[in-house]
Amino acid sequence: MSEFGLKIKELRKAAKISQKQLAEFLEVDQSYISKIEKNERSMNYDLLEKTAELFGVEVSYFLEESVDFEPLRIGFRTNGIVTEDLHAIRVINKLVFNLRFIDSIESGE
């Protein structure tokens, strides 16, 4: 679990969103995000699921040491991105995951 905070930080930085933006999306204090990234705090499952959906990864990506999973590649426009934008991205990512799941069923994987 030592890489948990690092994974959150890497995804956040790759998406070019601030701790404050992520905190507003999750409806927590910015200091909580900072502590998570330093592995000083943990996340409850609801927050973890919401974070995974935002960044286009499965929850297992955060919980397991080595997960053979490629996160969705998303491009954030950081100029003027607001919390509502992050909520929309989360919904889109959930749709993509559902499509991936349907495709895997159809292809027999």
C-alpha cells in the first residue's frame, strides 16, 4: 500500500490538476489530498472509486502492487477547468469502462 499515494499524485500531475481541484471534486480539504499523497492518510472506498473513475483506472490499480492495466488517456484543459468538468470526465470514463466490459464479454475474454 506504500505506492497508493504516489499513484494518486502521479495521475493527478499527469492530468495537470492541482490538489485543490481534486479536493473540490472529492469534496474534501486540500490538506487531506496532500496527506493521502504522502501516505499519511487513506481514502474510504467511495472516494477511492470516485478518484479511479476520474482518472480512468480501476480501483485495483490503487490497491494492488502490480496491476496489469493501462489507464485511459485523457486530456485535461487546465485553463479554467472547474469541478463540474471533473464530474463530466468521471461520467465519460464510467461509460468507457462499461463499453470495455461489454466488448470483453462479446469477445469472450
